[in-house]
Amino acid sequence: MAHPDLLAHRAQFEKSITRLGEGIYTAVGYAASNVHMIEGDSSITIIDTSESTKAAENILAEFQKLSDKPIARIIYTHSHRDHISGATVFAQGRDVPILAHHGFKSDLVAVSDNVPAPNMALGRRTQAQFGIGLSGDERVSLGCGPGDRPMQGLGAGFLPPTQVIEAECDIDLDGVLARLIFAPGETADHMMVWLPEQRILFPGDNWYYSFPNLYAIRGTAYRDFIAWANSLDLIAGLGAEVMAPGHTNPVFGAEQVQEVVTTTRDAIMHVVSHTAAGMNAGQSMDDIAATISLPDHLVDKPWLGEFYGKLSWSARAYAVGTLGWYDGNPTHLGCLSSRSRAEKIAALAGGIEGLWDVLKNDDDPQWKLEVCDHLIALDQPAEAQKAELLTTLSETEINATARNTYLWEAKQLLSRISEGSDT
């Protein structure tokens, strides 16, 4: 059974077409990310295009019930594939202008095979984070969107930008004034869409109803925490009355928009200050990550629940992103192999049997997981015990990506055990 708070968080992406203003709508819950529609005098503008062609088809069908005007342009808020993979559906075979930040860079664009890269590791960890292959009951959500959504045409409908925006500017969306604003956050190429006359903001993934994903466990380059916090300050200064994010439900009311944005900025800066203080004091990264929590004035804010991002992961990411992997302890300038460390831990425990005794008698699942890894490094058959522990941890985990990863990796372990027993 999933954590009750994680189950309750699914209300943030129940399927709906929500009216934001006259002729302005957002489609929530049809895919991992949202798609937005702005109706102009004689045409439609689409902001972001979802993660798959099937999801885009479903959303387009709903939008066409609201207006039969042709789609005249598409705007990408940023380059993450869950926002750009349904463009062919919305373009409908026509040459539709596609606008994006000049720094737009997507992993959907072919990467040279001549350059070594950990692409297999990234692919595996991506599948784990998003629970690809888990059942609907197991993958209760993605933390930022529904776990149960169409997967046909995943990543298949991308179209490259035809017009890159070199500087912030005002544009005419067929009678609707919009301003394109550069605001780095989850990516460096974030471009928000601001409708000043309607006071409606499309911030991309710079805000959603969760503690922000300052580090994604699938593997990402450093996301600049200070730049993200500054972008939230920029949002706060706009005075938006409606904010329609790239994930989760829109926020209505100027005061509510102001509160969720400023408290999220404060949460990011708390990670920065806590981690920097610990590093300056010479604390280990484990100690910094183990002791971080939100301050009292933020801890009860439901939109800062760790459903997608996680405080301890963020602290580690900030440390590595600013000063690199070395934590200042010269012991860590060298290292033991996993097997060598396991042999020495086993010796301290009185031998391999001592490690097995830990699994039988200790109550700390995290420590027992680490002991499983030592046993596996020593060629001991502890995979089934590790899978059981991962499943147990998933039941108390509020973070969707952690839960999905625990369950996905448990399935891989059990599959390998099954394959081994068949040979």
C-alpha cells in the first residue's frame, strides 16, 4: 500500500480541462505534463505538447470541443521531453511555427555515438524513476503527474523549434498580448509565457505542487538553485492572478500565487543555507543530508510535500554542483572497492554469518539494505532479502520517484533470481 499522503496528492492531476480565463484553458491529468491553449481572434496557440502522441491526441480532441479555430503556433516552455513530444499531433501536418528559448537543447535530438556517455545508465534510471513496467497499483503517480496515462507514442511526436527567441519580448498571439520571459530553473532554457492583460502566467516547471525536483534521481546536470530561486522572485513580482504550471493544478488568486511562489523560493534557499553551513562546518555529506528538514514556517505547506523533489537529495546535489564530489575529508580521497569494503565489514561482524544475523535481528531497513549490498558483493544470495526491503520501504515513502525506483529495482532483482533458477 502506498503512503496515504502520496495517494492524496493524486488530486493534483485528476483529469480535467480547466478554464483559466476567456478562451484560455489548461489540460491537466492527461499526461505527465500539462498542455495549455490560448484562443486568439482566428487561431489557437498551444503551450507545450505533452509526452506522447496518444496523450496529445486526447488533449487535442478536448480542445477542439472548445474551439474549431486552427492551431497557428506552438510554444515550448523548455526542452524536457514530457513537454515537447506531442508537437506533430498539434501541428496536424502543417508548417506551424514552434517557438523556444535560444538555448533549447533536448535529449530527443540525436546525440553523436562517437561521444562516450552513460546513456544506458540514464535509460535504466529513467525507467526506475518513472516506474516503467510497474502496474497501476504499484505506480500510483509520478510525483508530478498521473502514473496511469497513455504511453503510445512516448517521445515520438517531437518537432524542433522553428523560431528561437534570443531576448525577452512581447508577441501577438492573434489578438492576445503575451510576453516571453527567460527564467532558468528546472532547466536553463526555461521560457515563461505571461499574459499581462489577463494576469495569467504559464511558468513551465519553475513551480508545481510539490517540493521542487532540484535533483532528479534518473541523473541530471546541476540545476542552478540560486537561479531557480531568483526566477521564483521574478514570478512573485509579476503579480499573477492565475498561474498554470507544467504539472499539477493551476493556482487561482493573486495572494495564493504569491504565497506558493515565495514559500517555494524560501524552501530552495533553505536547502542552500543548510547545506552551505554544513559544508563550511566540515560536516560529512551524509550528516548534512540526514539532518535537513523544512523550517517551522514552511513545514506545513502542502505544496512543499516531498512528492517529487526531496530535501536530502537536493542537499547532495547542491554540494556536488557547487564544490564537486570531494567533501573536504581526506579519507575520501581514496576508496575501497565494494568487495574489499564488504570483506572488512564482514570481518567486523564476525564473518559472513554475522552479516546474515543483521538481516534477521536488526530493525533498521536502511542499514539492512546496506548489509544486503555487502553480502551481494561477497557473492552471497541476498537479492531476495534486498527486494523485500525495497518493497517495504516503498510503502512508507512519500516521494513518488523514490517509491517507483524501490519497486522497479525490486522487480529487477526478483526477475534475475527467477532467471537464475530456470537455468
